[in-house]
Amino acid sequence: MTKTIKVALAGAGAFGIKHLDGIRNIDGVEVVSLVGRELEKTRAVAQQYGIAHVTTDLAQSLAMQEVDAVILCTPTQMHAAQSMACLNAGKHVQVEIPMSDTLQGARDLVALAKRSGRVAMCGHTRRFNPSHQYVHQAIAAGRFAIQQMDVQTYFFRRTNMNALGQPRSWTDHLLWHHAAHTLDLFAYQCASPIVKASAMQGPIHPALGIAMDMSIQAKTASGVICTLSLSFNNDGPLGTVFRYIGDTATYIARYDDLYSGKEEKIDVSTVAVSMNGIELQDREFFAAIREGREPNSSVAAVLPCYQVMHELEQQMA
């Protein structure tokens, strides 16, 4: 495909805007339709980014013949069904993490993607952050081997608020969203499947109906271990910190930035064409469409971590 890839983006909230900012830097791609829950707010975002078509109904965007691909930044509970609707409409699709909040939904999506012949990708952004790519390249070159990953995912979300501090229409989840990032990255960086995992969760929030604190341990077939602590109760520095403890070094990754174990910043500017993980994720999606290939973090490639999450959910139940 050499023509401009025309995209519909669903979800005009915090992460939708991150994708719109990233796409601005990618040649040969145009967002032609924006889908949002509230029409006037969606129109305001569309005007800011020069997007002509605005709707509150994804089906309208899928009916547009010129739309080649869809990026879904919608509530988690909609991801699997909306992704399948995109594929059934003949569109390539990238869905934000997680692709489903059930194992069966993930399996159904992977099966349909295989039959469709379209690119189907899930936004497991940690595979694309320059910090984690730097570590991945060091492993591939034989300069570094992980012995343990220690990960902390901490937010303060006792109400439904998004990354911009705006009210959400849905409830986030420590296991099916935030743990998915780490479990997939852990197996990906180790190039070895997770063969053992256990989890404990704290009390269920009386209004949100979710566990606000969680602890997960995992081990790969190669013997590497991971310890993951997650909380929505943390009233302090927010976000996720990955500590790679290895045979030749210790690395600390904070989203796109990387530091040594002694907090010395490491230059990762030459790792990829951008220092923005979301933009790099989108670049991979569009490159896979143009080249007719499976993308890194295809729905099939990330499916194993959904099997692990399902097993952990069963344990905690």
C-alpha cells in the first residue's frame, strides 16, 4: 500500500489524544473520522486536529469506504467486540490494551483476525518505549541477560478519572489492564513463556467493585522471575517503574526514559526514530499495513499473557 492510510480513531479522551499527537509525526497517514462519547467535546478535539468527520457511533465510521484502519481508545469492556466489528467491516485495527477483559474474548478476536487477513494489533506499548527497546536490543546482542524484573505500578484512582483528571464512563482494572503491560513485556524480553504465576489482591472497593491493590509473581520457562506490585491507592508519584536486574547491569525504565541502577540517565535517542512510545507503536501498525505483515504486538503475539491473566483471575476468585 503506497497511498495515504486513512484512519478512524474511536475514543477522544486522554489516550486518543496521545495517538493523534503521534500520528501528526507520521507521513502518509490521515485521521479522517473521530468517534467520541460526547459529540460537542469530540467536535472540539476534531477541530483542533483538522478531522472532518465526527460521530458518536463507531458503525458510521466503519461504513466509510475511505477508512482503511481504525484505532480504538475506547473503554476496556468494548475492546473485543469493537475490534471484531472493525475486522468484519474489512478494516485493519489497533486496539488499546487490553484487547479483551476475558480470555474467551481475546481468543475469539485472535481467531477472527487470522481469518480476516487484516492487521490486528494490540497496544502493548511497553514493547515500543525506547527504554524497553534499548534493553531488548542489549539482550538480543548478548550484552545483557535478565535475572529478575521488579515492577511497581502505582496510581491514585479511588474514583473513575482518566490520565487528564477527567471523569471516566468506565472502571479501570489492575489485572486486565496494568498487569497486562508487565506480563507481556516480561515474557517478550525474556523470549520465554511464563510457566508459573501467582497473585493476591486486597479488599474490593465498595463502589468501584475492583481490587485496589494487587501483588503478582511470575516465572518464565528459562527461570527468570518477576515481582509486580500494583495499587490504585497510592497517593504519591504515579506511573510504572520497571527495574531490570541482570547479569551485567541494572536498568530502571520509566515509560520512554531509561536510567542505570544508580539513577544515571541513559541516552536512548538513537534506539528508534522517535522518543515517544505511542508514536512508535502507531508507526509499527501502519508499517505492518503497508508491508502486509504481522506487527509486533499483534493480537496473536500477545495472547499468551491473557492466558496468564485468566489463570490469575481464577486464583483470586
